[in-house]
Amino acid sequence: MSSLQLGSNGMSLASVDEVLGIIFSGLPACIVQEEDLPDGFFNLENGIAGEVFQKFVNYKFRAGFIIPLTHSHGERVKELVRDHSNHPFVRFFGSVEDAEKWLL
């Protein structure tokens, strides 16, 4: 089984423009860790996260985002995580193993 983790495949999500490269990379789904994300991703006011999520949804591509359960990104991000707990394409997990269980 090949890894679904972006970093293990030489990819990152350093900008919104890289989403389509990930979608068309041949991976069946992906796991995104915080170090794969651009600065300001969790500043929800700038719209970066929304653009990224919308591209994954539009192309029906599943992405698991790894965020430690004790993250300090604020209440809006906690709400975002809760709102996506059963989303068909974008979900948040506390570990790579949990994301893999959903994606595989």
C-alpha cells in the first residue's frame, strides 16, 4: 500500500493552486498534516481553507486533515472540525491512523 500522506509523496499544499495537482496525482485520497499547509490556513477569515475544501468537494476527492486534539487554532476552527465530522470528502483527525481508517 502506498502512503496517502502528501509529504511522503513529495507533495504539499503550500497554496490553493496546488490542490488540483494533488487531486490529479493518482492518489485515491490524501492525508494532509499541518506542515503541508500554507501559513494562515487556519485563519478562516482569509478564505484559504474554504477554497481548498471546495476544490476537494467539487472533484469528490477525500482528504483527511490531521490536527492535534489539543490544537490552539481557536474556536472557529474547533467549530469547523465539528461541522466536518461526518463530511463525505473533508474530515479532521487527531492521528494519521484514524485518517487512514476512514480513507482506506
